[in-house]
Amino acid sequence: MLFTQSGFRRTPQVRVCHTFTGGIWATIGSTAVVTANSAAAYLPGNSPEYFTASPGQVLNFISTSTSSGYVSLTEMS
């Protein structure tokens, strides 16, 4: 998911929540990555987490869960 200039305020805070039972590993950075690294934060299912993001950054996440689910990203005011 890419944070764009027109869609975010100057210091946007975003909430990330998901429904995967095994959790996800997430990062927000300047480039897209497809593997977890030491900078990734573990997010358990149905537990919202808040991050600060800048225009042009991307949300990266992976999961080892074999169940279906979704990731929700919400801009906070």
C-alpha cells in the first residue's frame, strides 16, 4: 500500500489492523520488500497498531497464516 501526497496530511498517523490468526510482520518504509527483516514489527490479529507515515512510503506486510483474512489501513486525524 502506497501513501500518496494527496491522500495524507503532513504528519499522518495510520492504524493497521488485520484478521490473520497467525499474525503479520509489518514495516513502513521507502521501498517495497517481500520478506520480513529485523525492522519488521509483529502484529497479532485483531489488535490495531499505530504508525507514522510520510508521503511516498509503503506499508509492507507478510504472514505465515494459511487462513484467509484482510489487512485494514486507516488514516487517523
